[in-house]
Amino acid sequence: MAEGKLDGKFLLSTSDPHLSTEELALGYERLHEIERLNRDLKHSVDIRFVYHRYEDRIRAHLLLCCLALLLIRAIENDIRQRWQQLKELQSGMNRGHGHAGEGDE
């Protein structure tokens, strides 16, 4: 019976003593969104490990990845479909290939 009273309740802890209870709860709720963004960066944007030696190259790479993710989000919001669904739809489309016929140059 005591366990039933705890259903739907979470114990959250943090190492930052300056966070309010509301901020901590909001951060936990948004954790799934952060995990989704990380997955999208790996799979949708197709990021692979790249080793840069110079800070300006690291910053440029990060900027490009963020811009790609921002573009994906803008497209998703505009057409109200997930990027993965769009990729699957596009992969099923027939692609035409042009070939020069007789008399064509």
C-alpha cells in the first residue's frame, strides 16, 4: 500500500545547489528532448567522429552541425512530419535518370 502512494513520483537530485525545485523538474522533463536531439545529430544529420586539432575548426564543425539540426527542425515544423518519416518517404520514391536517346546530344 505504501508503494502505491509513490506511483508517479520521482526523486531527483542535483549537484547544483542553486537550482530551484521547478528548474530541476523542468530539466528532467526536457531530458527526453535533449536525448532526441542527440539521436538526431547522430542519425539524421549523420554525424560521425571527427577529430579536429584547432579550436576554430571545432567551432566551425559544431556550428555546421547545429545549423543542419536547425534546418531539420524548421522543415519538420513546416510540414508537421518527423525527419525520419520524410527520409523514409523520400527513399521510396522512384528517381528518374536521364539518358540521351537517338538524336539527343
